[in-house]
Amino acid sequence: AEYMGEFDLTRSLQATPFGMSAYKANFSIQEAEFIRRELEVTMETGLILMDELHLCYAITPFKDLPSPDWTLYLALYYKLDSTRQRICQLIGLSERLLVRRSMDKQNYKVPAKPEAQRNELIAQRFYAALMLCDLVNEISIPCVEAKYKVNRGAVQNLLRTSQMFANMMVNFSSTMQWHGLERVLVAYVKRLGFGVKPDLVPLTEIKGVQAGRARMFWTAGFKTIKSIANADSDDLLMRVREKCTAGKYLSPGATRAIVHHATLLLQQKAEELQEEALLLMQK
């Protein structure tokens, strides 16, 4: 309906923290309400840190998700350990839904009731979270494809959309002043970008070092940016080739470039620390 009255121009409107959070994270109000409800429950019940699956679920988007193979899904569900079963309970995953879906894959229609649609979304997100958890723990894309019966495009799209969604969640948590959750998510965004375990994240900051090369350097004993920056490129290449079969694909020119970029990165980090120290002294 069109408002035909007069506006009071002397009064101003101000967004609520929730409204500002939704705006900054680029969520619709409906999406933001769903996310806020889920995150509030997570913060009340606690985030299970014994298994990264709980955090993976929190940053799994709710659009463009891979379609589950419901029979396979139910089999995987029954194989979950006690920690993951606890995660299922906390997020509200319905075992009854999985059984019904696996028995009636062709004719099943999602009921129109909001609760039924929410249960469906939880189930689809959890299936994607299982895939995502494998990927950030360096399980290869072909292995994930085979394990969950999805195509490569769906797996790659999940990685891409999850990283975007995680960044949106960081903005949302920051504006809502949920700083503890924000710090956890910030650390995880980098892992999503490279699909690596936490110990390799610093190495992937070096230009030219992706997940595979980071793991090679780690295996060869070069576990920090400093160790690579201080290394002789010929010695680095020799040790990588001794320790890793894939090291034969690393060229001398690429190795010299990586050592150079590691040196620049180390200098940059040192300058940033000096600036922070000066700011602290000024305060």
C-alpha cells in the first residue's frame, strides 16, 4: 500500500545492529534471521572443536549445494563416530528424514511447512559440510568425488561458494560483535582458499606456493616462511626432490622465485610488526 501522509523530516531512522549486520554481509533479512538463530544456538550449546566438522557446517552455504545420494548419505550417517553424532544432535539433523529420503528417492516432495523445509536444508548442508571437512584436510577432489558420488564441478563450486559465504559470516559476526566467533572464522577462511591443514596456511601466503607445494616444502623440513626465505634455492630443490616424488616437477627457476617471494614476505611481516610496536609505544 502507498503511504499518502506526511513524513517527519526532523526525525531520522537508524539501522539496528542486526539490520546493519545483514546489510554488511549482503544477506537478505530472511537469510540473516536463519543464520542468527543457528549461530546463537551454536554459541549457547558450544562449538565442538574436537572435530572440524562442526565449524565446517557453520560456514557451509545454503544455496547451490550438491545433491546428496540419500542412500549413501544414510550409510555414512550410521558410520559417524560419537563426536560427529553429537554434532548432528546439536545442529538438529533428522535421522528420520534421511531414512525417508533414502527409501523414497524418486517421489519424495518436501512439505511446505517451514519446519520441514528447515530440516531439509540442515540435511543438505550437513552432507556438503562432510565434503568440505574432507577437502580442508587435504583429501583430494577425485577422492571426494568418489566418496560422495558428486561431480568435480560440484566439488569445486562448493569450495568457491563456501569461501565467499565464510567471508560474509565474518562480516556478519563482526558487526554483531561476536568477536570470538569472528576470530575463529577468519582463521578458517584462509584454509578454505587453499584446502590445507592449519600447519600449511603460513606457507600458502608465499606467492607461487599452492597446497601441493606447501606440503612438499613441509615434508622436506621447510615448515616456516623464514626457513624458505633463508634457504639456498639449490639446496631447497635438492631436499624437496629427495623427500617428495612430485618434487621432480619443481623447476630451479620456480624454486628461486619462491625463495625470493618468501624473503619479500618475511620483510613485509617484519615491517608490519615494527609499525605495530611503534603504535603501542605511542599509546
